[in-house]
Amino acid sequence: MKNFILFLLSACLLVSCGTNKKKAENETLAPVEQKLVALSFDDGPNTSTTVQMLNMLEKHGVKGSFYVIGRNINDSSAVVMKRAFDMGCDIQNHSFSHANMKELSAEEIKDEIQKTTDLIVKYVGVQPTFFRPPFISYNQLMYDNIDLTFISGMGVEDWMPSVTAEERAKRMMDMAADGLIYLLHDMPGNEATVQALDVVIPELKKQGYRFVTVPELFKAKNITPQRNKIYSNILTD
């Protein structure tokens, strides 16, 4: 009987040690929270550079956020915009005419937003929830009359032809940080940014970054967008 009791005690100890060891291993192997960044593109859609940008995103298996100008949306460019949406990208508002909206009245501001939103809904079927002010120029009147989350982002001056693809890539790599929103452009003729992404995306992946859309970034970081605020890095703004 004594030997049987000792056997049971030994068995219990072995089970307990095995359980604790497995628990420790699981804790050690628990995944570290991923570093997330969002690529966002202004001034489309078009049937040239936007197409190249989407091809590059598809090549590397990532998504982005497209902030579109309403006057650029027509039956042809809308096909490209719909392709972006079908790829998992999101389509957001960048005004109708790309005017400096700080100079507009309340009614003019509302009109700029509503006309672009109506076109996005017409061709994509989803209401935009984010807005990037043209020239990142904004004021309280805009906050009061635009019921969308304001997004800025960190840019690399990629609207300037003098900034080479190599320099754009270097700047993007230097500013990389968890929670960052990149502000880029898919305007016609901006192939240098397409080329820069061919370098940046795989390099940031090697560093442990994952690419998400702007709405996914907020959701993944469990951050509720606030009114009267504009975001570039959602973890620090």
C-alpha cells in the first residue's frame, strides 16, 4: 500500500512538472505584438500611376488606403478605384477639387466632402470614414463641418520630381515606426514612389512590420478615432 501511495505521488509530480514546463514554454513562445504601418495614397484615382501602385501592392501582398479627389473620379478611373477596393484597400475622402479648404465657407466645405463621398458610394458602395485635408491645411470650421476622422500622415516630399526613388525609400525607412501612417501620392507621373515601395515593403517586412489599411491600424491598436484631432502616428498623436 505504501509503495502504491509513493507511486501516485510520483505520478502527480511528473504531471505537475510537465504542465508547468508546457505553460512556461507557451509563455516563452507567446507572439510579440506586431509592428504595424499603413500606406496611404493621395490624389487619385487615375488609369496610370494608380494602376502601377496597385500592381506593386499586389506583388508584395499588402494593402493601402487611397484618399481620392472627387473630380478625378470618372467611369474609367472608377474601375481602378473599384479594383483597389476589391483588393482589400479602403477608399477615403480627399475633397472634390483639392482646394485649400481653410479659405472656404461652411457650405462650400460640406459640398466638397459630400460630392466626393457620393461618388465613392456610387462606384464602391461604401461610405468613407476618413478625410485627408488638401495641403494638410485645416481649421476649426472644417472640424465642425466634416464628420470624418482627419488624417495627416508622414510624407517624404514625393510630389517633388527632384526627390529620387532612392531618397524616398531612404526617408521611408528612416521614419518607420509602429503606428505610422505614410502619406504618399499616386498622382499621374509619380512612378518614383512606386519604385521606392518595391524596396521599402520587403525591407520593412524583414524588420517585422506588417502593412495594414488606416482603418485596420486603428482597430488593431484598439484606438477610437477622436474628433478635432488629426493623426500621423496613431500611437503618439
